Amino acid sequence: MRGLLIVLLSALAVAGAWAQMAGRKTMVLEATAYTSSVRETDSTPFITATGIRTRLGVLAVSPDLLKVLPYGTKVRLKDLGSVYGRGRGQFDYLFRDRIFVVADVMHPRMREKVDVWLPDRATALRFGRRVVSLEVVEYPRR
């Protein structure tokens, strides 16, 4: 019964995200950053779930968001600051004029989150946990 409730709540969350995107095609999500190290990825740290090499502009999404943001979706990000409300726009220099592509997936325990690939661990640690505005630019062709 408890498992069914969790599945139902997850489905409602995804449906809510879909409804939000249907009108404006934007979402506000928690974001973290990752690098190509074995401790943060699997045994192929420079290859994403879709088979492309990691680079600035690669975005990983939690498994529940793959229904709303399938592989190949192109998005723009805007830094809304840390989860504690500080440093708004601090990482916009990485996001400005850059189109991100959903090319990787996060660990199954993650829900309603995105992970931005960054080239070095120091920048990823400074990025921390932030809130981002995600705007869909283009969905992949089916």
C-alpha cells in the first residue's frame, strides 16, 4: 500500500511538472553539479547515458523527469541562487548564451533534480545545491 502511494505521488509530481511546462515551458528545480570522476559517475566517467562525451552544456536529470525532459531536450538555465537564497546569478556566466542538452541520468533515488556537468571539482563544489529556472528550447524529434 505504501509503495502504491509513493508511485501515485511521484506520478502526480511529474503530471504537475508537465502541466506547468505545457503553458510556459519553464520549471524551477534544484540543481547540483558533477564532474567526470569515477566517484561521481560509473566506470565510464566521460561517457553519458546517451553515449556522448561529457562537456560543458551536458545536463543530467533525475529519472522521474525523463518523462517530461527526454534525452535530447535542449534547455536554457538561469541561476536563482543557492537553496538558502544566496548568490543569485553567481553562475549565470556559465549559463549565459549556452544551450544545455539532456544527455545523462542521475541515480534512481533522485527526484525532481538536475545535475550540470562542470569540468573541475572545485567549481562543482562552489556550485553546491542551487535553484535554477529551466526553460525548454526544443524537444527532440520523435
